[in-house]
Amino acid sequence: MAIPVAQYLRMSTEHQQYSICNQIEFIAEYAEARGLSIVRTFEDPGKSGLCLKSRPALRQLLNEVMSGNAAFKAILVYDVSRWGRFQDVDESAHYEFLCRSAGIPIHYCAEQFINQGSIESAILKTLKRAMAAEFSRELGEKVFRGQQQLVRRGFKMGGRSTYGLQRMLVSADGKPKQLLANGERKSIHNDRVIIVPGPESELQVVRDIFALAIEGKTPSDIARELNRRGVPFSQHQPTWNPQTVASLIRNPVYAGCNTWRRTTQRLKSGNHDLPSEQWIVAPGSLAAIIPQETFDEARRAISWKLTDEEVLDGLRRVLKEYGAVTEAILAADKDAPSYMTCKYHFGTLRAALEKLGYCHRVNYSLARKRGKQIQRMHRQLVNKIASRFPKSVQIVSEPHSPKRLLAVDHSIRVRIQFAIPRQTSPGSWAWRICPRKRELNELNLCCYLDTRGRVNSMYVLRCLPASNANAVTIHPESTDYPHFRVKSLGSFCRVAREVSASGRAS
């Protein structure tokens, strides 16, 4: 009788010699020659082998192994590098030890040694793990040096353009091809992206901001002046705030200096800031909007770094006005210190609130877990709808927002909202959402969750109820604002078109 086994497949984001199909064929031959029957497949396509966090299939495999209820007796992997390129070779060995201690050994099918616990196999495995880790480190170093040279030649390495600037796609020989809108990316590997001046109206606003800063105006004063004039910051964020003004004044790109690598997360080490001496700076590589002397004078004039006491004063104001301080409230109040500002000054928002003697009774661990779950569900649903309607639906990115929205027929914008259930009284439930102001008057696909965090029903809302509070309460049966039921994802485009048409007709 054939022994049941599982196979683990992985391919990195970079193009490698062995594809998933080749791994499957080789592992199948290995299993057939040894009388093994593959009953489960765990696959991580396009996943880096540097860490466990980004590999859901490997996490699921380890969970089944440790549960003691695995339906397989061994795990087949193409080679040591497919198991992982962990920078700490002990981490790779640890995960293998967990499987072996549960009575489920790992077979490295393409390796020249038999993984049977001998001293020879232990030495070779350790060597192979170190080689796999070193491959990633050397590849990262080569990519970094290549990107460094491109930055010094004036090319942009990713991300959105800032206010008053636009991204221009150029060919390999430097010929301009087209301007890129927000969310658009290059499609040809040899093409490059450069930064060019934007509309003259925005350029004049940039010059005015630097002039006001030199006159002694603070970022708060400048933001109020721009809002008084009715100058929009962007299509989706009409108002200015002190943070956006200060960020603009300290950005050297306006003086023609291409700057890169202010933060880093190389080798999946986590995103963290770098000191200015480690930045990659290329003066004169871009078209300067502001003379260097003006830029330096304006940067010296503003005090964009808040002190600890100023941050605490801002939190006191929020506490007095709202009666509570949460990350969502800080995000909604543009005059309040941001969550990241509190984190920068005090480590966590909770630590900042403790300075005020305020104890917000929130399970932060549970809140973070729930927030990550919502983000994951949002990303999965957006990708699922876009793949379901590849010709009719496009995914659109927005400036200054991690969320993605859907564009039906290139014209109908639909946002995704997840409504969280709250029990208002025994047997009575309501659903709460936290929309941004720009999301109120657009189409929203509202997904009502049950108490287990699963989507219970979906409706397309022509508009969301406006509220002065941070969150609003909605209900699927409400008649206060239009609800249009989406019975299945197959009817999404039809319902969105009907709702959009009815809105125009009214």
C-alpha cells in the first residue's frame, strides 16, 4: 500500500531556474519510484523564502503537522532552497525539526544526500542552508547597487509622485512615452520612470508655500491659508494639513535632488528609518522647481518636528473633544497628531496615552488582529472581483491610502467597505463602518460581517450616511439610503451599472 505524503512547492518572486511545474514533475517521479502517494499539495507561488510570515501555505503545513491530525506521513520538497532561504539557518532547521518530532520527515528530492539524520546529511544540509541564505543576500546586494545607479541617473524607484510633480514613462534610450496616472505602472522591464514638473497651477502653489515658510509662517498657518483659498491638495484629499505642508517643504525633490532609501526593509527585516547619511542622494538629477538657496532657507524656517509636549497637547485636545483617543479618531482629525507621530515619540499610542493618565479599555492585540484580518479580506475580495471580470473591472490605487478600489468600465468607481457587527441590545444588532469623507458620495460595496468575521451579505450603496462622528451605523434593511443587494459576485458588474445609472437619472 502506497504511503500518503504531502508536497510543498515554492517559487520566489524573481525568475528562477525551476518553475512550479518542474518541481511537480520531479517530485512525482521521486514519489512513484519509492511507492509514495501524494495526497496533499501546499503551494506558495511567487513567495520569497526569506521569512515564514509571507508564506501562508508553509504556515498551514506546519499547523497541520503540529495538530497531530495530518493525513500524510512525510513531506516532499524539491530541494533545501525551496524549503526556505532563511537568513538564520537555525530557523530553517527549527521548522524541519518540528515536522520530524511529529513523526513526519522531510525528503529533499533533488539533493544528492538522503535526509536520514546521518552526520553527512546534517553537514550537507547546514551547508546548503547557508548557501541558500547567501544567495538571497548577494542577490539583494546586486539589486541594491543597480537601483543606486538608477537613482543617481535621475530615475524614480517606485511610489507615487508628490504634489506639483508627475511621473513620466521613458524608453530605455530616454525618449518620453507618456505620463503615468496614479496607480499606473510601467509594463516593459527596460522602461524607466522620471519625475517632471506638473501643472503650472500646482507649481505656483509650491512656490507660494516656500515663500510663506520663509516669511515665518508655520505649517499650520500655511495649511489654513491654502484651505482658505480653496486650493485642493488632491482629488481625493481636498484639504491641506500641517503634516502635508511640512512634508512638502522638507522634500529635496523640489530642489532637483533625487532622494531614495530613507527607509529600508531589506531581506524582510521589517520597515525602519535610516539616518540621513545612509540616504542615496543625487543632487541636480531632476528639474528644480525651487532654487537650492530658497529650499534651504525654508527648511530652516519651519519647525516641522513636534516636541513631545506638543504631541501630548494635541492628544489632550482630541480627548476633550471626542471623549476618547483611538487610531481611527486620529486619522479622521487632520489637526491631531497622527498615530505614526505618537509611535515615533513614545513607541506606541498606548504609551502616549499613559503619559496623559488616560486608560483606553481596548484590547490592542485583538484590534490589530482584527484590522489585519479586514485588510486581508479587502485585498482578497478586490483581487477576486478583478479576476472574475478581467475585461470590465480594473483595480485602482489611491494616493496616501493603502486601500484599492474598483473601476467598472473605466468610469464607475466602487469602493469596498466591511461593516462590523455590534450588539446594541439583546437580540438587536447594528453594523459600524469608518468611511473617509471622500467615500461618502461614491458607490460602495458594503460587506456585512457576522460575529465570526465572515461575509454575511453584500449590498451596493449609492451613498453612505454622513456623520460628524468617526464611525457611522448602518443596517442592511435600512431605507434611509439606497441598498442594492448583490446576491453573488457574478452579478457585481450588473448591479454596479444599474446603481450608477439610477444615480445619474435621479
